[in-house]
Amino acid sequence: MVDIVGGIKKPFSDIKTLIISTIIGAIPIVNFLLFGYALKTAQNTIKGDNKLQSWSGFVDIIVKTIVGFIVEIIYFIPALIIMLIGGAGLLMQLFSVAAGGQIDYNTLMQVLFTGGTIMLIGAIVAFLTALIIPMALMFYVGEGSFGAAFSVGKVIKKCLSGAYIIALIMAVIWAIVLGIVTFILGYVFSLIPVINLILIFLLGGFIAYAFSVPVYTWFAQAYAETK
């Protein structure tokens, strides 16, 4: 079962961790560690530990950050290849048409349609990939194996579960809510002289933390429920 309320409350259950996470999330490049932190949180949740993850085990968090990004990159390669093929083919055909001296409207439309269609297919593949990547990451942390993330058949099967669909929907809703909060607080902070930039950076770190912990907790619960 996906505990929606519990997931939302989780990032705020420990003030010390909240402050540390906000500061880490506010620092460029270092803020990528929030991704590994969220994966560690998910791993604990899968094991039945719903307490907020502390920043102990820093090396493990770094490893999960790196491996998590590698998993995402590998998953997006097919979509990237399709889009590159479409884009390169489109450019080559456009240059070919232009080199002819005269551009026939019908020929131009056919070229744009063909290249555009391939790029659209690539975009659709990228979108579908983005939907299954969170579950692939749950396989990685759940089974403690890099290879487990690429058990594509098992990953897709779990992605079709009601719990995972609810987790995805809640991730979108929570992102919208936090987006509104960011807009309002960002405007207020911008009116404060001298420290406004610092406040905006801290706001960014806080929002990243407040988003990732609930969302990855929900994904982990969806994985554990269908295990």
C-alpha cells in the first residue's frame, strides 16, 4: 500500500536531517547527492524501515548517486538514438533539398514529416522510458544489484501495478504543489534585500529534498507491495 500522507510527512520528521538536506540541495553539483539519498531512503523502505534516512553512510549515498545516474543514462540510450537518427536524417534531407536550388513544397513537407515522425517516436520512447525508470531503480536498490535494474520484463510488469500507477500520479501532483510553493516563496524571497539569493538557493534545496523523499518512498512501497 502506498502511504501518501506518511510519505509527505517523512521529510519533516527530523529537523536536523531537513536542515542538512536543504543545505546540500542548495549547493550546485553537490545537490546531486540528494538523488543517492532518495535511493537509500527507498532501499530502507523496501526493507521495512520507514524512518527518515540520516546522512550517515555517506559513501553508500555517493555510490547510489553514481549508479542511479548510470542506470538512467543506459535506459535513455534507445530513445536518444532514435531521436538522433531522426534529427540527422532530417538535416541531411533538408541540405539535399536545399542543394537542388529549388525547394518543392511537397518534397519539403515529406522530408519534414519523415524526420519529424522519427523524432516524435523517439520522444514517445523517452516518455515511456521516464515512466519505468523509477521502478528500474527500485529493482537496483531492492535487490542490491546493478543488473537487476535491467530485468526489463519484470520492471514493466511491476510498472503496470495499481500501486505504482498511484505513486506516479502522486509524484506529479506533489510536483505541482511544490511548484506552486516554490513560485510563491521565490517571489517573497526575491523582495528581501541582500540575502535574497541565498534564500532562493536554500529554497531550491528544500524543495528538491521535500520532493524526492516522499516520491521515492512511494515508489519503494509500490515495489515492495508487488514483490
